[in-house]
Amino acid sequence: MAKSLMNSENMIFPDESREIELVETIMLVEVGHTQFELVEEEIYRKADGKLIDTRIALTRKEWKYGRRVTVTAKHYPMSERDKAIGEMVTLTQWAIMETAQEKMTK
């Protein structure tokens, strides 16, 4: 049976208020009107300000209907930092190729 790494200290419950702070921008790539960002986040319990978790988030920001829309595509544990960077590189290479093909057909 797999042993759970979660305990009562770091468990995040759906109804629990929390605050997310950006610690470091690892990578930021802009392709056309879209930004891909890989950031390190710290999650704090809002009630007492206690640090609950640190993770890496892959986000996409783009302009839609005159507004900047941010979508978090994926979260990674800190132990998978290299994997997160690799997936960010793959994603941005794909976005560059898609944009290039779009421009070449016009």
C-alpha cells in the first residue's frame, strides 16, 4: 500500500482560504499575443499566514476580448523542477512552430 505524504499540517481543504505568492519567475516566453510563464509559488493559509506548500506553476496569459486572461495549465511539485522546465520548453517550441506556420500561410 502506498504511503501518503500528506499530513494534517500540509493538507489543503477545498473550503480553506489560502493566499498564493509568486516567489520567482523561472521562465517567461512571449509568442505572438500569448505569454507562457513558469513560476515558483508559495501557498499560505490565509487565517494564520502559515506556509502550506511550495510548487511550480505553468501559466498561459493571452488577450481575449480586450482583457488579459490567465490560465494555470499545470502545477508541479518542487522536486519536478527539471521536468517542468522541459515541458515549458516543449510547449513554447510548439507555440513558436504554430505561429510560424500561421504567418507563412498568410
